[in-house]
Amino acid sequence: MLQHVQKTCPFFSALLCLCTTIKPVKVFIPVKTSSIRPLDVNRDMLAVAALIEECFASTLDPDGREYLYHIRRAVEDPALIRWVWTTDEEVSSPLFGYVWEEDGRIVGNLTLIPARKGKEWVYIIANVAVHPDYRRRGIARQLTLRALDHLRQHHIRSAWLQVREDNPAAHHLYLSVGFAERSRRALWLSSLPGVRPPHVPGVRVTGRRWRDWKCQREWLQRTYPSDVRWNLSLSISRFNANPFYQFVQWMMGSNQRHWVARGVGADRKPWGFLSWEHLTSYIQMLWAATNPAHEEEALMALLPRAQQELAHLHLPLGVNYPASKAEAAFQACGFHLHSVLIWMEYRLEGE
């Protein structure tokens, strides 16, 4: 049949001859290799620190920069590397997680931080970073899924993470993976220490009394519920107003101040509380708890007093507060909204 076609179709015969005489040309096509692997603390730390710094440069505060400093410091301290490597993960260190490597370059990172939540160990997923040139390829999703598999293998009951409200793409990613939103928290920072405090009629600021403690404790527990408080530098029990307990705290080096907003005239009951405890962090946190009926007035009376009495610290004051609440009061007192963080949880128990 082929011979018949060749005889009746000279063009086909010529084409067949040409194809049999042309030698095949070898074309080299580069193959990219990529993979997820566990973080190697002996060789990956500097690359991971650089990646985190590049991805979060616009949101890094002094505490964040100190975090990166400690990562880089660990590289210079082999003893610290060995200690972390033998702790079976049960330390709150930035030295465990997964990376995405492509052609020998680390372009994605996820950190797993163990933490105590009540009586159980949970893990915080943090520092999910993908180099800008490699985004929209599902790298963050694959890193997150691999981290969840890791926690299943270790029989962990839940994983937590926080995502900025102004990052809807990341929020959608975690929802699609199976995380559920637990709370939204606003971080307010003082930026105008010289702002003129608003006049708040019908309220005055005093010191705290022993009999105020029951009310303050209940309001603090409502403002900072257990699903929020476990990951904050807040221990409500340390604020116990019992004189003996406060003396013990003072002997242990705890430096605290408490202010109470009260009604005037016949109504001298507390409207709200504001507490401060010295921390080694750059941002000095204030803990607010108010009567919902007097929330705005109490905060506008308390915040300027704290700014005035803590001005000698020359450090920004911060308030962690439920998102979208008392915004006018914070702004009137010279605070600006630094961020709104969405806390999300993935329950691995009972999947």
C-alpha cells in the first residue's frame, strides 16, 4: 500500500525521503524541581529569616525585628540549635516547621510553634511566607496541609493561626482548608501622647480598691475570654487586689498599675478598669475591662490617665480589644488602629 502511494503521489515520496534523512535534534528543556521538606535548623535559618523579612517588611514592628534577630542569633549558637533539636518540639521556639524548596532555593516557609492552652498542647501555625515571585501557585496551601498532617501524626487536638483582616486572600485560603474563625481582635497603639484628652462629664478616675476585684475579674474574663487569653501576655490572677497577694507580686518584681473609672454623685460604682503590668516587649500593653453601658465614657477617662502616668517609659502603649468596639473612644484619646487579627482554629480531634 505504501509503495502504491509513493508511486501515485510524488510529493509524499519526497516528504518521506526528507524525514528519513533528517537527524533528530536534541532539545534541552530545564526541569524545575520543588518539594516540601522539614526545616533544617543547621542550614535553613538564615534563608528563612530573609524570606520572612521580605514578605512582612511592611508590618514588622520592633518586637518582630527582635524575633528575626533571635532566629539569626541561633545560627551563631550551635548549643542553642542542639538544645532545640532535642526538645521534642515542646518548646515555644521559632526553629521548627516546613519549607518549600525550588531549585535549591527556599521560597516558602511555615513555622509550627507549640503552646499550652489550658491543660493541653496546641500548635500555632505562624510565619506562612511565600516569596512574591512564587505566589498564586498553591504553595501556602500545600505547606498548611503538610503542617496539619504533621499534627495528626503527633495526635495534636487543634491548630491555631492568626491572619490580618486586610489579607482576604489568606483568610479565604484558611477557610477553604477547614479553619474556623474564633475571634477578631483589634490592636490599638498610642501615637499622639500630646493629644488633649476629651472631657468626660459624670466620671472620675481613682485608684483601685480591694472590693473592686470581683467586678474587675468578671469584666476582664468577658473582654479577654479563654479562647483569646491563652495566647496573650495576660494573667488575670496576677491582678488580684488582695493586699497580701499584691505584696507577693511586688516581692517577685511585678510592676503594676490599676486605674478605675467611677461615676460621680450617687453613682460611685466602677464604670471600667484599666491595668498595666511592665513587660520586656517594646509595646507596653494595657488591659481594659468596662461596663458595656459606660464603655465609651470609661475608656475616654482611663486612657489619657494611663498615657500621662506612663509617659516616662517613652514606649508605645497598646490595647488588645474586641474588633469594631469603642473605636471613637480610642481615636479621641490619640490611639490608632494598628491591625485587626482574625484568630482561627482547626480541630483535628474527631475528624
